[in-house]
Amino acid sequence: MNDSFRSQNKPALLKVQNLTIELTTRLGTAPVIDDVSFELHEGETLCFVGESGCGKSMTALALMGLLPEKVSRIASGSIEFNGVDVTQASADFLNQLRGNELSMIFQEPMTSLNPVFTVGEQIAEVLRHHQGVDKSTGVKLATQLLDQVKIPEAHRRVHSFPHELSGGQRQRVMIAMALACQPKLLIADEPTTALDVTVQAQIFDLLDELQKEHNTAIMLITHDMGVVAEMAERMVVMYAGRKIEEGPVDEVLQQPAHPYTRGLIACVPHLQAFMHEERVPLLEVPGVVPSLNQFGGNQCLFADRCDQVNERCLNNRPENKYTNQRSVACWYPTAEGVFL
Amino acid sequence: MNTPLLSVENLKVRFPVKRGLPWKAAQYVHAVDDVSFDIQRGETLGLVGESGSGKTTTALAVAKLINSWEGVVKLNGTDFFSLDKESLRLERANIQFIFQDPYSSLNPRLTAERIVSEPLRQLKNLSKKELAESVDDIFDAVGLRPEQKKLFPHQFSGGQRQRIGIARAIISKPQLVICDEPVSALDVAVQAQILNLLRDLQKRFNLTYLFISHDLGVVQHMCDRIAVMYMGKIVEFSNRMELFNSPQHPYTQALLSAVPSVDRKRRERVQRIVLSGDPPDPLNPVPGCHFAARCPSVDESIGCLKKFPPLDTVSESHQVACYRFKR
Ligand SMILES: Nc1ncnc2c1ncn2[C@@H]1O[C@H](COP(=O)(O)OP(=O)(O)OP(=O)(O)O)[C@@H](O)[C@H]1O
Ligand SMILES: Nc1ncnc2c1ncn2[C@@H]1O[C@H](COP(=O)(O)OP(=O)(O)OP(=O)(O)O)[C@@H](O)[C@H]1O
Ligand code: SF4
Ligand SMILES: [Mg+2]
Ligand SMILES: [Mg+2]
């Protein structure tokens, strides 16, 4: 049966079903993405959260058809984009999809920009490749795009090399590039982690604006629950390659069902509406994320860090339970009334 | 009032840069530009501000790990910069660092035990037994197991490596511990473990911290007083409650408003102020307030473009450098 939520009125733009991706390392082969299902609709923002190494970037790369070659493969499941299963699509088709309907912004803009070309040339190249625009028109359009992402003096900056721009400006160039072809789905993998919060606020504002204008769907990867709260309607929490919780952001933040989600929210000293004199110690989630060779075990992979662990957790993998817009993979979920 | 543990007066640090034409006069980055503050024993002073605002440079200059251009730094009332080499070496041992990157700040060829004991070996002639006892105590205090003493840095996780860094920093009972982004490289769950540890150790050993972070949630949790830096200047200085509940400087207000929060009440209460433009070129500082080019309340008629505003008193423990404040 379909593990994901029943579609709403409109069919989902993106529908991932029971996706499993195997990764082979020195230590053997393990499911780096383990039976993950989710949907994303037009104009919606979905956040992926979880600690380092939980498989967030891998999920994004799988959607883009950019999984590391040789070491990884799609073992099972499907990724339907606009009704077409991209796991079965030809390389040509994927190439056409990327940059046109599907774009990605990476964490470190410097690694994805070419240092020897001006940013204008690079944006023009994207336009040429995907829309057959000639070079001089391309540069003209590039200037407009830079202006749209609020780079000051775009007509001058279009001739700058990446290293001549600040980190925030480079990230805005990446966004301009990702938006050059007005994608239906934009994947942003920690697009602001290297930036100051004031610059982060500018970038998020920009994403918001562009989404409203073009009804773009956004998949935003982050490790900051504050970002989730501000940016997304729905969220997916990943742990050791598995989707361990999903639901509307407000509900999950108020009543997290999985002990890991609860830990992720409570272990961070968040800014509150009013600060108090008293400071209580932060809730600790002991231990660390298991290493890749432990992924895939028939147990709850959070068990050794969990304060509710029980026999059953150690011997059986918890299934994803679904109720009314929410999902959790835990034998003893905590959100009262939601999963009982 | 009793002498503060550390007092910094009019500290300036400049870095020469080669840029432009060779026959032009040398240019300098004014990385720290006339900064003054005190730290009392047992407290945590926070330094916040955006990347490049001069936080690390301030800390390095305080520990005399880089030369300053001007200014006085006193530890326990004695002028740090006037000491001869040997006294400086001993005094400097009173200031220890915890760095951001637990990967690169530990020598990969030394065992954890050896790394942690290094500051003690440099400082005094301890017997093998005394040394071993100190190491055991400190391993216990930072939550490392005795059998981990013989392991090398690559055999530890990020959080454990940061524990080694902390053990090394506090084993010699320094008077001041400078923490420069001590948890930024760590996952949130491990971050909580380390932040709790730092606060525990502070209570236990009456440690004094200079705590640098760009994460305002972390700063709010860790610091008693906070200095907000912008382009080498302190623009606001305040105790924790006042800074977070009623920030006065337009930059601090924008900074705090930009922090995404899980607290819905906060999101409703705090109006996001999005700054336009980029920070100015540190090589060509403007004559007036450094923040003027991005400031939503800039006003030429009150002097914003003429001279950097002096620190004004908001309350007994709260100062702000902004012309708008008195208006
Ligand atoms: N090219 C690769 N070759 C081998 N292993 C890889 C490769 N890319 C990722 N991995 C491993 O796959 C697992 C999941 O990685 P992934 O990058 O998806 O994590 P993530 O959730 O994005 O983490 P982060 O928050 O650090 O970005 C990790 O254990 C990682 O070490
Ligand atoms: N060794 C150096 N030579 C030249 N310029 C330097 C040097 N170290 C720092 N700077 C410059 O001095 C200014 C202050 O840098 P500093 O590292 O103190 O900032 P910071 O506040 O610690 O930033 P971050 O949050 O990025 O760590 C910056 O403009 C930086 O480029
Ligand atoms: S002094 Fe003027 S420019 Fe500077 S922060 Fe205050 S109002 Fe803004
Ligand atoms: Mg990643
Ligand atoms: Mg620094």
C-alpha cells in the first residue's frame, strides 16, 4: 500500500514512494536512504531536518538525479515528478529536467560557481543550455536576474568574478542561476549555513517573494528548527536514513511525536518572546548519529540515544504510522491524542 | 569597585594589506577600532557580531597572540603589554583558548592525554604522578573516560574532541578562558552537551569566559553581559536581560529580529527588520557611524555621517553608540 499521505485535491508535484538508496563504502553496503516516502505540492515549502549524516543531502541528490556514481544506486521505490518516474528516465530527459523544472542551490556557493567565468557568463550559459538564448541576450537577462535577487548595481556586478563577491552575494547569484529557468521545484540544501543571520534573512525573504510570484515548490534542507518554523508549512525529520516524523510545522513543533524530534527542539537554546532571568540546563540527547554501516538494521536506530527505549525498539524496526497529515516511526510516540 | 579580572582600554588592531598601486601609502584593515571593556571574575562576557566584525581579532589581541596597534590590556590590574618575555609567558598561560574547529586544533600525532597535559608541562615542573593525577581529574571533569587517554584525536567524535579541547584549556586553572565559536562546528545535540558542560565547569571552578559566537540563542544562554560589534567597533554593550528584551542599537535590533525562532509568540512580537545592502568595505571606513550605510534610522541632521557616535548610557549596565538614542 501507499505509505504516503493521500493526495489532496491536486496531484502532488513530487511524489516519492518507498525510496531506498544503497551506498557502498569500505565497510560494505548500507541503505543511506531507507524506505522514505513524501509528497510536495506546488507553491509549498517542505523542510528536511536532522543531524549531520542523516541523509538529507542524499535525498536531495536523488531527486536531482545526481547521486554519486558507482557507489550508490536506487535499490527500490520511485520518484514521480509531474507524473513521470525520474528513476526510470533517460539521462537526456533528466538533463532537460534539471535547470528547467528542477533546480538546486548548494550549501557552499563557491564550489558550484566556476571561478574563471564572470557570474553573468555563467547565468547566460544556463539560459543558453536550457532555453537556447544567445549570449548577449543571456547577459542582458542575467543582469535582470541579478537585479531581481537584489544584488546592488547589477549591471556592474554581472561582470564580476565569483571571488569578487561576498558570501551572501554569491549565494544570491546561485539563486539567480537556479531561478533562471523558473523551476517548478527548487531544492535548497542548507543555503544559508555559511552566512550571517542578517544575510540569511535577506535570502529567505527573497525565496519567499519568488515563491509567491511563481508558485514554486521549495524543498529546504536545514538543521535549524527556527528556520523550519519560519519558512515551511510541513516538515520531515530524518534520522539515520529514515523518515522518523512528518507533519505540519506548527503541530510538530508544539507536539513532537518522536523522542528524537522532541530532543532536536529542546536541546537548542532558542530566543523566546521574553527572556527570563533563570537559565535551565539544556535538554541533552546523549550520543551521536550511528555510522553508515549501522543503517538499515531491523530496530529503531535511535534506540541507543532514547530515554523511552524498550525491548521492542531493539528488535523491530518501527513502521511509519500515519494519521491525519502526520506520520511517526516510533513504537512509543509521545504527541498525546495524535497517535494513540 | 574591585579590579576586574580583565580590562581592555582603547584596543586597536590593524592589518596591513597590499592593494592598489605600489607607490600609494600602505592601507590597513581596522579590524578592531578603539574597543574597551571589562570582564569580572566568574562571569561570561559575550562578543557577537557578523563575520569580519573583529571578534576573533579582539580575542587574539587580548591574549597577545597578535600585536595590537594601540591600547592597554590589564589582567588583574597589571598591564599585559608591558611585561618582559618570561613574565609574559607565565601570564599568558592564565589565558587559554577553546577553538571552533575540534578537528584542526588538536595535534593528530599526540595522544589525548598528552594534548591535555601540554599546558601544565609548559608551566611548571610537576612530577609524573602529579601530572597523571591532574589529567585524571580533568578527564573526569569534562566527561571523558580514563581508557580514552591513550587514543589519538581521529579516534574521537567531534563532541569528544571538543571535550579534549576544553580539558586542555582548563587543566592549568587559567584565569580567563576564551571560547571562540566553541560549538559552531557541532551538531545541535552535541552542542547542548558541550554548552551544559561549559556552564557546569564554570560553576565548579569559578571560571571566567570570553565567549564568542554568532548564534544569538547560544549567546543568550551562555552570557551574562554582551558586547555587540560592528566593523571593529562596539556598538552596544549590555547585560543579557536588557540586550535581548530591549535592544537599543538599530544594528542589534536588526540582528535580533533576523534570528529565526521556534517560539510563535516571538515571531508575532518581533517585527523582522531586513537590512538592505552589504557591509561597507573595511578598507575604506566611512567617517561617521560604521552602520550608517545600512541603518534604517540614519539621519544626517543628528550627526550620523560625521563622526562615530560615543557610547551613551542607557542604564547602569547598558550602553549604546547611536545618535538616535538620545532623541
Ligand atoms: N559520495 C559519498 N561517498 C560515500 N559516502 C557518502 C557520500 N556522500 C554521503 N555519504 C554518506 O552518506 C550519509 C548521509 O549523508 P548526507 O550527505 O545525505 O547527510 P546530511 O544529512 O546531508 O548531513 P549534513 O547535515 O552533514 O549535510 C553519511 O553517512 C555520509 O557520510
Ligand atoms: N591576519 C589577518 N590579515 C589581514 N586581515 C585580517 C587578518 N585577520 C583578520 N583580518 C581582517 O580583520 C577583520 C576582522 O576579522 P575577524 O577574524 O576578527 O572577524 P570575526 O568577527 O572573528 O569574524 P568571523 O565571525 O567570520 O570569525 C576582517 O575584515 C578580516 O578580514
Ligand atoms: S548612529 Fe545613526 S546610523 Fe548609526 S545606528 Fe544610530 S541611527 Fe543608525
Ligand atoms: Mg547535507
Ligand atoms: Mg572569528
